Amino acid sequence: MLSGPKGTEQDLIGRCGVCGRISEIFELPGRFEACCLECSADLAAAILLTTEIDAATLAGRNAEGMVAEFGAISERMLQRSQSAEIGG
């Protein structure tokens, strides 16, 4: 348990809200679920990429590279989720 000012204690170990694995978890600002380190990083990147893809599309710029990166992130998250389900 992480200790801080009274009322801010938080468990460091829990179930990831994305892949379901039990590990150290982190909370991203504005998100309800807590995630493992890998999913937190990928989720933050996916959120940023979504915003950037939308902005590029509206501005008429090529977003192909960002769309490819978004697909790679999605694939990694899916693979983690499926391996956690199989692994127990």
C-alpha cells in the first residue's frame, strides 16, 4: 500500500483494467480504471494518437503513420489481454 497524506492510501498491486493481469497498477488522469505499467503507457499513447489523428485529418494532413502506430498499440494491448486470459 502506498502511504501519503491521510485518506490518500492506495494499493499498488491490483488487476489491470485493460489486460486483466494482476500487477502494480497506475491511474491515468481522467480515467476510471487503473492499469499495469505496459497498458498505462499504451493507453496514454493511444489517447494522444487519437487526438493527433483527428487533428491531422481535419487539417488535411496525412495521418497514415499515426494510424499505423495506433494499430500496433492496439495489437500489443490485445495480445497482453489474451495472454493474461490464457495464463490464468
